Amino acid sequence: MPANERSRNDHPFVLGVRRRRHRVFLLVAVLAMLGSWFVLPGPAHGQSYGGCQATVSSTDVSAGQTITVTGSGAVADGTVTASIDGSEVGSGTADGAGNFSFAATIPDTASGSETLSVDCGGGAVEDITLTVAAPPQRFLPAGTATATYTCVGADTLTQNVLNSIGLSSFDVGAKITSDPVASPDPGDPLTMTFLWQFTLPASLVSISFDLGNTELPLSNGVDPMIATTGATGSVIGNAAPHTVSLGNGTSAVTYTEGPFTGTVTRTAAIGDPIVFTPGTTTNSVTIPGLTLNFTCDPGDITPMTLTDQEGPVPPTTTTSTTVVATTTTPAVAGNALPRTGGVDGRLIILGLGLIGVGCLTWTAARLGRGRAAR
């Protein structure tokens, strides 16, 4: 290098510029290093950041299950929360070192792959992927109840007609069936559907038929099923007026009322039985100029007992039914009619077969009034 150039580089002014340039470079490097230390992380899902570290007792869970959330890196003595789809499912308080442990409950609506977000406070969050199994299905199966109803007159006129033929009461058989339904949790509503089937004994049908009555016009039917165990409430059926044909007059006749649907409230724990018992029924038989009203109390009852079963709800078996006459095996053998009185069955009209007697009574009354008028 020429002497004059070396002398310029060694000049005090040039040396000072060089020293100042080195200081600038050093300052820039220090500032860059400090800046990297103070850059805060931005939010990101599916990863942990800000020092929050969390684990769960199980990642394969079921809806409604409770798990334990444990971790570290929370704000000292701060609140830590866990949420799914923005809804909090559990929370706890960190200790002075930022450690935490608390319970979280998987929502009943959760299913498939769900993200549990654990918020450690101060913007620190960790996301944990859970696999949520579908809740087990359960149902209450179809059920059956039976009873023998003892019927009496619901008013003085009807009871007087019964008494006039030496009959204090009469019996009618009943069978009540229900549809299978989804099983609710305790405290939730339980919707039930009941179908009632009544059987008129062959002896009643035969006597009514011999008196010229080929059908029974029924009205004002009230058929209650009462929750007596495991639920509160009743399903009260109000039957529409209908006419029951007595067929050929030689066999027992069955007819249906319903189906009737209503709601009770479940009180039984899952797995405990729910029991329904048939209650007192009413019905009316109408002929020209006369209506006979009956009230019937159940006896010899086999209640309907329903217990939870696992699986999907089976298809419905009870459907709307048109009232028709069907022949069945006679419910009562021989000439004995089901009754609480001690009258020969061949001499009385049982139950709704009182149409014939009612008609005779009404006709006789009219004739008596006519003679008196003359």
C-alpha cells in the first residue's frame, strides 16, 4: 500500500470513524438480540404455547363422562378452565408454582373428535384432542297389564236397573299394552302410549244377542293408566264414541279403545323398574231414550312393569285401531257369568248387554204413563 494511503488510514479522523462504526454495529446486534427475547407468541389452536402444559386422564371418553385435567405453566394462583366448543366443562385453581388438577365433564352432546381447550391464564392455552364415543342407547320395552274390572251403576237409574234383575255388579276383562319408548333420565318426561282391549264374555254376548241387540253403542269412555312406581303422573285415555258389533252372538267379543298417549315424569334411577297400574274406568251405553252409565274398578291386577334395556328403540307395535268385533276363546266357561252377585247367569244381562233390559224398562215406563193418562 502506498505510504500516503497508509498515512490516510492511520489518520486520527479515519480511526475515529471506524470506531464509531463498530459501536453502531455492536448496538444493532444487541438490540436485535433483545428484541427476539421480547417477542410474544400469538394464539394458535392445536398446540401449546406460553408454557401451558396439560394432560387428561383419558382421551377416549364417552358423553357424560368425567375426566381429570392435570398440568403446569398456569398463572400462579390463577384460574384454569377447560372448554369444548366454547362451553366451559371444568375449572380449577393453580398453586403458587402454576400446577393444577381439576375435573371436567364431557357434554352429553359431544361425539366423535372433540377439542378440549385448557386455558392456563395469561393467554397460555393448550388444545387436547378427545375421541368421544356415542352415548349408549337404552329403551323401555313394550309392556302388558291385565285386570278384571267389576262394574256397577254410576248413577241411581243404572244401579236400579242392575238391582231390578238381581245383579249388583258384573265383570269385564281388560288387557293394556304399551309401545317401546326411549328411556329418559331421572327427572325427565316419559311419553307413553297405551292401547286398551276389553273382552265381553260369550255369555253376555249370547244373552244380549238373543234379546235382539246386535251392537253396543259406547260413549264417555275414560281409561286411566297410573304410574305407581318409578314415575309420577297418569295417562288418561278419553275414548271417542264408538259402536261394538256383537258378531254372531255366540262367542266372546273383544274391542279396543285407544291408543292413548300422555306424559309422566320419571323418578326411578336407570335400571330400576317403572310400574303402571290400570285405574278405575267409566263408560256409557246409550239406547233410544235411555243412557246407562257404569263405573268399573280393577281387580286381579297384573301391573305393567318396565325396566331399561340397552339398544335402539324397537319398532312401534301399537297403532290406531278401528273398533271391530273379533271372536275369542270364551272368557268364562259354561253358563256361569263373572259377577259378584249370586244370580244364575242365564237369567241376567251382563255389563253392556243391559241394553235389552234398559229398553224393556224404558218401554214399560212409557206404557205405565200412558195407562195413567187414560
